[in-house]
Amino acid sequence: MAFFKAVISFLEILLLSIGIIPVKTDNIDYGGEKYTPPAVVNEMYIVEDGVSDCKIVIAENASETINTAANELQTYIEKISGAKLEIVADNDIEAQEKAILVGETALEDAIVDIDRNAIKADGFRLYADGTHLIIAGADERGTLYGAYTLLEEYFGVRWFTPTLERVPESEDLVIDANLDRTVEPSFAIRRNDCAGTNDAHRARTKMNVSFWQEAKAHGGALTYVFWDASLPSLVPDSLFAEHPEYFALQPDGTRSTDHVCLSNPEVLEVAVASARQQMRDCPRETSDHVHIGQKDNSNYCRCESCEELYERYGSICAPTLIFTNNFADALDDEFPNFTFTFYAYLETDKPPQDLSLRCNPNVAPVLCGLHGACRSHPLTECGHYDIQEETFMTMFGEYETTIAEDFKNWTKVADTTYIYDYTINFLNSAQFFSNLGTLQSTMKYMHDIGITGYVYNCGDGHYAAFNELRNYLLCKVQWDVNADVEYHMIDFLNEYYGEAAAPYIKEILDIQTAQIAATAHSFDFDWHYQSGYYPISKINKLDRLWKKALKADVTDEQMFNIEVANLSWEYFKANQFLGKYFFLNPLRLKANEDLYDAFKEHGMNRVSSFGTIPENKEDVDFMLRPFNWK
């Protein structure tokens, strides 16, 4: 029966790929709830006809963060309307004067009772009574986020990238006089650094994790004493000569520094001593996280003690979880407010089957299972996993949604859980990656099962097709898993590519998203031939849409952005021998050379995350397809 279903699936995909069965590309559901602009029933003018009698009020001893919030309000309100609101201390204003109260002030209690303890961390309440507008955060960072929300949702400001913002022009800035709205984040922990990010952009997009920058003036950020593959620094390979027993026993009976033997009590002592010193010496006052991270391989320990733990708890993660619990216990006396995280990655990504093995309250797994999940279909519907061996059944058979279930089971053994989410195609980053249609549904599922946060999204330091758009959308859904993705997508496209080109780009995204979902499973490590199959009619239509976008009446900067995006389509065609890149075309080498030149002219130095393309044209064999240029 399973094989019969796989055959049916294969035939369906074949017919969709060659165009006999059409793929519907209109009405793509990118997820979220339909966006509704804030209503104004009774008007309260902050600025009217370019003039304002409103002041910005902060506490006399306001912190850096509150001062940032007030200054940002002042700056952007002036940019929009021309009116510069005065910033005053709460002891320098009369109670009846019109004002925006930023954070806790002496005036607040006479206006409304705000219970900040009832608001989640980073959340805020916006309250107006016709004379006063109060931005009351659960904490200082929440107040800053409240100021940014006022500017963004009520006054129309946008921060699309660290260097691209939209500031509308209006002589009138008005809110509802009876505004009373509490806003809280979907995830407590949020990180999505894009290329060129900085403290200001993180705060404006409400990302509160920087790993290394304290960002005191922008609300502070979650920082680590040490992060990522930290075990090699805690238990260095240099110890192998004297203590091979500290390291992983391999099936052939040899020891390897590929992994550490986490069931060895002496290893715990060494790691704790090293961590304690690093935690004492850490220059960042805000660092309250440390991480246990293995090396990036699956050569885990097979010693008798580790094997017994694998068997007892039904998961290879057992020694890692127990080690991190003991690690946290050993350091908790001196560092009581720390969170200790560990990777659930590769062989350790499965949670223990025996639920009696739990994480300490101050221990959080960082779940990396999405690195193998299909990204073109909903996580709860598609069980396909990125495995090395491609067979007929693995490509076309049905699989249970074990990855989704693993995440749910992790929330049963840990009070706090972070997701390490991969969001680009690492093998072919220059190629369109079909995960735009599942960003929202994946995060919504994570939120609903109780995942605490997203700590990383692979947007920084990696060139990837449409990555600026992807990063913008990720910030929106990390903050609010019900965000209207298509609304924010169109908003971004209009500014980044220009309103004249945006409809064409949107249709291109719709076609590719739908076609790939209909004909392929998309993974974070797709080869060039795995990214969907297009009939000639769709290829021709996409070519026409790109030509229209490239002829649109837009600014020079927007045209540059369109040209960069178009190179993802040219890269795909060149790898597939399509159009002018057809392998029998005598001009194919010239077409490849032109593509290389276009990459260089647009500052694109890689087609993959695993290597740059040659700097000199003479070092490129243009007989090869571009995925081989790295």
C-alpha cells in the first residue's frame, strides 16, 4: 500500500512538473491573520497641521533606554510632520498639558492604574485619555518597543533593513483618544540578525538577542558568555594526549576528539572549572547564558557508560542533558541567575523517551531539528526529512511528522526551549529557497506547543536569495506568530523593489513558492537540481515577469535590488541548462561568463555558504555550471 501511494505521488508530481496538471499560483496563503489598521474613533492629535502642543515626558532620572525611546519619538515625529516635540522631565510639566508619557513617570498614577507585572516581559500597554498617551512597558525594553510600535503601526514608519527605512510625510499625526491596547511578544527570546545589523535595528525589529553586544541604550539584549561549539574550549583537544578517556570512544575501539565523553565525571570537573573562570572574566554585565555545544559531527561516544544512558532513557541526548544539568548545578551557587543551554542537534536532536529525565529549571535545550525538515510544506503535514540516500520511497513516500512531534516532546522535558532555525539553502544560497510559505505556520506551531524562543536564523553573514525580505518577515512572525505575512511582504516589496516592480516580484514569488511546493521538498541543504521542477510554460512566464520588473520605472537603488534578485533565477537556469544556458548552445560559455560578471558587479561573491567564487575570471571554468564555481 505504501509503495502504491508513492507511485501515485510520483505520477502526480510528474504531471505537475511537465504542466499537464496546472499548479495554481494565485491566492497563495502565506499565513497569519489579516492585518487591520488601528482604528481612530475619537481623534487625539499629536501633531495637527504641522504644529504640536504635545510634549514627550520622561522620568527625571530616566535610563539610557527610556532616553532612547524619547529621542526616537522626537526624531521620527519631526521627520514625518516637521514638528519637534520637546522632551521634558516629569517634574517640569503640568498634569493637564498634552503629553506622551514614556515609561514610568510621576504623572501616571493620576491618569490610569497600570499593572506592569501583568504584562509579559518586553510587552507594553498603550493608553490614551484624550490628553495623555502613555507608553508603559513591562520593562524598559518593552517601553522602547512600545515607542517603535507607535511609530510603525500608527504613524507609518518602517525599518526594512538596517539601511532602508520609510518615513511618510504628514502634517497630521492622530491616534484614537480612547486607545487602550496591550501588546505582548509571541516568543520571549527572539533573534534574527540580518547583514549589517546593529543595536538600533535589533530594537526597531524587536529582536532581543545579540549574543555579544549588550545594547544598553537600546533596552539591553540577551548575551552569552560562550556560545555555539563551546565544548572544545571547555574540554580542549590538547588534553587528549594525557586523557584520551575524556573523549569519545568510537565503534572501532579508538578514541576521537570529534566528541567529548559526557558521562565521564572528570570531564564535568574540567568543563566546570574552565566555565567558571570564563564566567568570572566575562566583560559583558548582561551575559546570563552559557552554552554546551558539541562539534559539528555525529561521532558521539560509544563507551559503556554512555551506551547505558542511551539505552535507559531511549535517546542519545541523555548524556548531554544529564551533563548540562550537573554543569548547571555546579555553577549555580556562584551564578544563580544564569540559563544553561545545550544543543539538541544531529544525533542528540531526539528527546528522551523516558520522561523522568528532565532538564533543570535553569537548563534549556536549543533544538536544531529544523535543519532536516522540509521547508516547502507545513511542518505538521510533511514528514520528509533531509537524508543522504535518495530512494524512490524517500522522495515520494509518506512519512509521519516525527520532527514536529519531537519538538512537542521536548517541551514535556524542559520548562524553557529555544529553536535554532535555519532559513536559507546553504548549498545553493544564490538560488530561490521555498520557505516563505511556511515561515508563519512553523512559528505558529512552535508557539502553540510552548516553545520559548528563537535564538538564531542564519540571516547574518550569508548571502541568500531574497534574504532581506525573509529576514524582515521573520522578525514580524517572531514577535507575533499571527502576523499577516502577505501584508508585510507587499509592504517590503513596494519599498525595496519599487511600487512599479513589486507586483511582478510578488507574482514571481507566488509562482515559485507554489511550483516548488507542488513538485519538491525543500531542505536547508538542497542541491541545484532539488529546487522544484517547472514546465516550459512556467519558465517562459517567469522570464517575462523578470523582464517587466527589470524595465520598471524605479530608483537606481531599487533597480539594483531587482537585478540582484533576478540573478537567483539566472543562477537556477544556468544550473539546469535552461534557455541561453542550454548545454548545446554555442554561446553558453559567454552566457555563463556574463552571469559571473553580473555576480561580481552586484557584490555577490558566493553562490553557496561553503565557499566564495573565484576572484579572477581566469580561475573559472565556464564549461561548468555555476554551482561548481565555488
